[in-house]
Amino acid sequence: MPKGDRITAIHRGLPHPIFEKREFAAELLLSRILTIHGYPFENNPLQDDEPLRANLAKLLTDKATFAPYLGAKGCGGYHADFAARFGEPTEERWVLVCLGCHEAIFFSPEGELHCDLGKENAKALENEWRPQEKSR
């Protein structure tokens, strides 16, 4: 789990590289991309998103949100829907969340941790995030 409870940046993931091939390719070719630990995201963080940040932070710091990683899913591979940075940029504490396969990967100076999402909070994360995908 991330240290602290304040999200300082949220980046939207690119379209799914398998299920949205055309849109994914267009984003890669025509947009500036931010790569976070090898995964592509929109370069510009979401703005004016304080309620979203607060709600996501509450879920992403709740131990009930996560479960032990049980292995790769049959959904076309891990694809991060969004990345949330906790703390300042120099701390590099990120949580990358895939709502398709219900997985999260934590990155920090201490290391990397891959988790599954618990069912109840996975649904809450989906409900919180889906409006951001529609505004793409």
C-alpha cells in the first residue's frame, strides 16, 4: 500500500492495445505519452479532480481493496486503466490499476508488488473511474 494518503497526480491509461487497436495506435503516434514503469499513459495528469483523488485515495489505501496475486488473467494481458501517484514526484510511489483483470501494481523505492483487487472494492474503483474513460 502507498505511504501517505494523498494522491498528487492521476494519469489516464491509453486505449486497450488488443481490444482497441486502432485507438491505441493513434494515441501512440499522435500524442505525447508518459511511460510509468514501462506502461503508457496520457502525458497530462487529470486536472480539477479533487473529489476523484480523495475517493481513489480512500480505496487505494484500504487493505480490503487488495488480495494476493493469483497469476495472469485471460483478458488480453495487463493494461493499466489509470496510474495514481502518492506523494511528490521525487518519491515515485505509483499504483497502476487494471479494471479489466482487476489487478494493481505498486511501484516505490522499496520495490514492486503485484496484487489482485478484492471484489467489493474493485467494483467501487470501477464506479469511480469509468466516468473518466467516457470523457476521453
